[in-house]
Amino acid sequence: MCESWPDECLPLSSKKPGSLDSLIPVAHVTREQLDRLLEQALLLDDHGALARQLDVLAESYESGEVSRAAILVLAAEEWRQSGQPAAALDRFQRAADDGGEVPVDPRAGIADTLFELERPDEARDMIAAIGASGWTPATALTIAETLVAYGDLDGAHTWATDGVDSCPPGLLRESLLRTRYRIRIDLGLPEDDLDALLDISR
């Protein structure tokens, strides 16, 4: 599997002072392992090293408390943070192809990265494909935030509104309401019934 990956996906060959602990590939991935790795990376602020370690986990994965797709999404996010959007796009695509359980559709990450790579037509096609299939409120929030970042306020408003309509009460719905409210302010729209559900003092 790793033979076709770019060089940056290869495991760390040795442990260096001030670097992440070298990770022995394991077949079964636990949340504790992931949490420990993420904590180390947070302390060291080394996104590239964490991305490589997550690649190792995904490569050796057979089972776990989180899916391989979720690990690949984490790797993609770290590659983006390390300034490697092409590697991130590859990992998001692998996560989408894997089909494992993830909080946010990996195709939303693909769309966001395509925008970053200045391929907006492909990004919009991907978002349209997500819209034509099943999606979660968390995916709707991610897409809305992406469209805001790249200047499509009308599209962002549609996704945020649809996300609110499909989301039960809770923190995620609150986030969708807040995102939608900010978009409506930028669009110069008056307060509506959904805005009235948001406690803007919080």
C-alpha cells in the first residue's frame, strides 16, 4: 500500500531529540494511542511528523476503536497544516475510498483542499456530489465554512440552513446557527425565525 505513497508518508526511521516517539506499526488502533500521539504533536507543534505517524497507523491498520478512514482524515488535516496540500488531498481521497465511519464526509475535505490548490471548479463539483448524496449536519457545517472562506456566501448560507434544519438540538446545531447568523450579517439579511433560536449573547 505504501509503495505508491509520496516520500513524506514513510515512517520515521529514528527518534530524534524533541521529536515524536517513533511508532511501531500496530494492527489494532486504540483511542489511547491516538490521543497520546496527538498530545505529543500538540506539545511539539510538529504537524509533518504527526502526519507521517498517522500514515503509519493507517498503513498497518486492521481493526480499531476508530476507523482507518478517520485516521486518514486526521493525517490529511496534519499534511495541510504542514503545508502539503497535495499529500492532504491524497489522504482525504483514500479516506473517501475506504468508506469507514467518520464524523465529516472526507469529500468535504477534498473540496476544501481543491479550493486551496486553486481548482475551484473541481471543488464545486465535489460539493455538488455531496449535496446529491446523503450528508450529515457536521458535513454541512464544514462545507458552509469552506464556502465562506472562498467567498461563496450564498452557497454557504444554503448549506448552513439545510444543516440547521436537519440537526437535532445540541452543540452542533448551535454551531450551525452561529455560522448561519454570521453569514446572514455579511449578506445584509434581516433576522429570521432561525436566527431567533440563537442566543447571540453566548
